Amino acid sequence: MKKVVLLVVAVCFAVFSYAQDQNASELVTKGNAAIEAKDYAKAVELFEAALAIPDHGQDVETITKVLDQLKPVVAKDEAKTALDNKEYQKAVELYKAAAQDYPDAGVTELAGKSFYNEGIISYKADDFLTAAMCFRMAEKEFNFDVEKSAKYKSASLKKVAEQLASEGKTSVDDVKVCEDNKALLVEELANAYVKEGNRLYKAGVDIINAANTKVNEGAMSTADDAYTAEVAKAKKEFAAALEVLETAAKLDASNANAQKLIEACKAAM
């Protein structure tokens, strides 16, 4: 705001030159004080009020220059306040309006960076759903560092999916999420179940491999009850894996890993 302060000094000098209009002069003086107090919205209001007075006698050019600098700042501050208050959609609308009104003020980049940073803060606070939304805003609404925003959006949705899977949720219908994030969340939930299914499948394979190693070493025969018991344990793991993997396939029929593991489980059983 250094340039604003310098221009305000010029306004102050102009005030003394036009002392005949005390009302407008007082408004400009109060406007200067508002800038000093960093109450830029109030300053805009006061300067505009001064210019609205007929025959105000003020330095219009200088005051206009000050207003041209203050208005984008006020618009950005209003949007940032909405973002800080978690009024995300309102913040998007305010940033977009400011970008349209002040195309040379770098509003779009600031908005994207602000939403991206809000995403980071939310992610670190384990509020992964909000993080995903903020990263999406940065990516889709303001085209900010698209590759990285998309990456962290996916990472956030993956965390949400893991939470849902841990709770046994097989649908995202009750999750408050926008449509495009919802589609990605369904995919991530399917992946979470595939991961769990793969773990169970590998547990079954490990049991079979361990039993076969003992057979190869002569410590056990495939005719032994102990071997039969190990096979039964393995099949139990495969059955559990199959159930989980079928859940994944219902969520996302295009998940190739789910289909491959389902076939593997069926073959092992």
C-alpha cells in the first residue's frame, strides 16, 4: 500500500487548497485516517461520498487514483474474509466478481493460491473433505497450479475414502461433495476396498505357500489334517477377500484390479 499512502499525502495537500468546502474536506480527512487505520472499505466509502458532493472542490484526479488502488484491495479482502469464515461458495463468487471488475489486479491468481493454501490447512487438520473441495476450487475455478492442485485433491479424496471404508461404508450418497469430486470419491472408495481385498488375498496366499513349503521340506503331507486345516484357513481369507472385492466392483465396475483379484480368489477357492 506504499503507493496509496503517497497519493493520500497529495490528497491531504489538496484539502488545504480547497478549505471553502469543509464538508468534503472533512470526508477526505476522515478517508485519510481510515487508510492509516487500514480500514480501506471505510476509506473508499468516505472518498466516494466526498466526490458525490456538488462543487466539492477536491482534487478529483488524485482521489480517483487512490480509489483505483483501494477498491481492488477491498474486493480481495471481502473475498478473503468469506474464505476465512468457511463461506467457500461466497468466496468463489466474490473473487470472480473482483477478477472481472479489476482484471489487472491479479485477483484470479490470488484466489487460486488462497484456496490452495486453505486446502493445505484443512488437510493438515485431517479435514480431508474440505481439503478436497478447496483444492478443486483452486484447480477448476481459478486454474491455479492445476497439476499439483489435482494431485492433492486426489490425495484428500483418498483419505476420505479410507475413512469411509474403515467404517464399512459402501456408498458416498451421504457425503456432502460436489458431483465431480463425488465421482472421484467413488473411484477412491473402490480402490480402498481393492487394497483391503488384496491384503486378504495375499494373507491366504501366504498361508498356502507356508504350508506347501513344509510339504516340500517333508515336514508335512498334503494328506495330513494339519495341511487341510491350513488350506481351510487360506480359503477363509480368500472368501473374505472376495466379499470385499465384489464391493469394490459394485462401486466401480471399470476397476481392473478388482476384477483380476476376484478371478484369483475364485480360482484359489
